[in-house]
Amino acid sequence: MAIKVIVELQAKPGRRDDLRRVLESLIAASGPGQDGFLGSTRYGVLDDPDVLVEIADWESAEAREAHMKEATATGAYAPLLELLAAPFRATVISQLPRPDPAPR
């Protein structure tokens, strides 16, 4: 089942643009060939100039989990983590099935 992952990244003060550049570089280098990765979009939070939000699409929770295990083992996210003021927050979501129409 396809999922979306909403990742909130709190950059060190004044470093959101650096964080964005590093994240986009990581995605460009490994994203297109990553099994199950369907793409992502980055957003700035209007009332907090140090927060970056990424919404990523994955084919399945298992594909994302495999990616995260590999990235952790290889240290792929180390340059990104250096720019964070706090641990990132990830929320994994999936679309709810449509409710059955009410009987008439």
C-alpha cells in the first residue's frame, strides 16, 4: 500500500537553506534509484523560518523501512543531521479507504 511520509526538520537557526540544499543533494544522488521511492516535495513553514517539511511518497512502508535501515547503516544522513537543532519528526500516513455508502 502506498504511503506518504511527512518529515519535519528543525534547522539550526538561520540554516534552513543549507538544510534544504543538503536534503535536495541527497535526494538527487540516491532518490531516483531508490527502490520504492516515488518522489518528494519540500516546504517552508511560514511562521518558523528554521523549519523545513518534506512530504515523500513511497510504494510501501516496507520500502521506506528498508531505505531507512540502509541509510542508518551507511551514515547517509550524517550531513543532514549536523544541520538539525532537534531530532526530526516523521509521520507515516496512508489514505483511508472510502467508507461504504450508507444503505437507503
